[in-house]
Amino acid sequence: MTTLPLRIENGQGETLIFERQVTTPTGERLEVRNEVQPGAGPPMHVHFKQEEGLTVIAGRMGYQVQGESPRYAEPGETVVFAAGIAHRFWAEGEQVLRCTGYVQPPHNLVYFLSEIYRSTRQHGKKPDDFEAAFLLHKYRSEFALLDIPAFVQRTIFPVLRLIGRVTGKYGHLAQGPEPVR
């Protein structure tokens, strides 16, 4: 298990601090803080098994549910994305976006995002293709990054996973936690 608090950065303007895991009447909850530079934010993604809530502390948050028009949240406002709802958010305007939030239940979020952020930080604007193919396949029951075209995920990622397995590219990822089914 990872020791909290844990700070991760993706090198593209996003910082997450996993503060603590707490037990609530509705189950385990991971409390987080984030800092997002103007214009930055995660791509369209989905947590299939987790609810995510963000409360704006400073700045202005743009957010969008897949298929809907963008909306905005100001300081003091909370936005909740139910499990299974594809969404994205970003720092709208010129101010840094600062939020507090939670993910419930935590499942493998800390591991998954730590590895995606590490890979993005090390390889530029996006995670390493081999690592993304491996992580998105292994944790496909929990997470998806929807900005990756379906053709790439169905056709190219399986080839990358095979090459990565044969060449031993996944040794550092193979010991990650088991996905939640």
C-alpha cells in the first residue's frame, strides 16, 4: 500500500495530492487536492467503479460530461461525476485551478494515476505508448482514457502489449495491484 499523503505531477500542468483514505458511512473514500495550470486538465476519461467529486477552492473549473456542452464551476461550487460517467475538466481562464475532492471507493486510482503521471512526465505530452497500452488494458474494468481513438485501442495497443511482453518492457508495472473486477 502507498503511504499517504502522496504528491504526483504529470509535467503538463497537473498536480494531485492524495491526502488520506477515510472510512465514511458509505464506504472507503480517498481525499485529494489538485492544482491545475491554466488550460491544463485531464483528457476525457471515465472511472467505471468510482464517484469523483471536486470542490473549487480557487480559479475557475471548466468541465464537460461526454456528449454535453462545457459548464463552469466557481470557488465554493462542487461538481460530482458519478461512476461510469465520462468526463473531463480543466483550469478555465488565467488563474491556477485549486480544488479539494474525493474519489469513492479508491480502488486502484493512486497506483494507476501515479504510473500514468510518471510516464507522461518522463515521455513528454502523453504517456509512453507501451505503458499506456499495458495499464489501460490491465485496468480496463476500472478506467478508460477516451481521447485515444478506438482503432488505436483495439488494433495497435494489442500489438504494443505483445511487443512489450516479449521485450520485457513491463517488468516495473507487472507487480502492480490486481484490477477490481
